[in-house]
Amino acid sequence: MQPATAKWYDRRDAVFVEFCVEDSKDVKVHFEKSKFDFSCFSGTDNIKQQNTVDLFREIDPKASKYRRTDRSVVCYLHKAEAGKSWPRLTKDKTKCNWLSVDFNNWKDWEDDSDEDLSSFDKFSEMMNSMGGDDLPDLDGAEDEHDSADSDDEKMPDLE
């Protein structure tokens, strides 16, 4: 028996944990308010993998769920208090060697507001509306590089 490798990321209403287990069988996930248990058999060797996670904050066990694919098991942990960020998944600050942050899906949502997003859209729109008409004429730039600089001297031949 060994722990399954997992990645996690935080969202406004939920926390996602992806257990990277290929060809999982007999998957069991049990959600409680302050922890959840994961277990399965994986691969052709039927290795038992099991994780118990004491959570940083409480979740809603009835609204939490999971989905199994051929490559992983993704757990959706519905936060009991939406809008509160989780700086880590576990209650303890100790580093779990089987757990890492999923930086591909990570997003700092707590700083986002509708105002910030609308100003970003305005900025994008402004950048797209800017044409190339105001760019300087670079046609003569190649000619300058072809001429020798005044401080360029011919290098002596190697012996």
C-alpha cells in the first residue's frame, strides 16, 4: 500500500485534487467536513493506493464529488465557505511528498474583480485597435548595418 501522487488547485467555490493513477479500479472516495479518504487499485500489478487528507478548511461533503478517467481521478471539494482562499490543501504545514500544486490550473482568483477584468478587456481592445500606421519606417535600417562602424578595424590573420 502506498499513497497516490496528487496535484491540487484552488478556486473561489471549490478545491480540485487530481490523483494521478492510471488504470484505476475499485475507486473509493469518502468525503467528510474536515477530511477525505481516497483509495484504489492501480495498474496491471493492482497496487493499492490510499490517501487520507486532513483539509485546511471545511468542505460540504454532500456537494463534493469525484470523476474517474483512465489516467486519473479528479476530486471536486466544494468549499463550506466560498470565497476564502486555501494557501495549502492540508491542515498541517508539513510537506507531503506525494502532493504538489497544479500550476497549470492555478489562478490567483482572490485579487480578481469585475472591475479589474473589464479594464483588462478595455486594454486588450485598445491594443487590438492600434494599427501599424504609427510605426516608424524601418526600411533604411538594413543599410545602416551593412556599413562598417568607424571603430571597426580589420582583424589580423591567425598564424
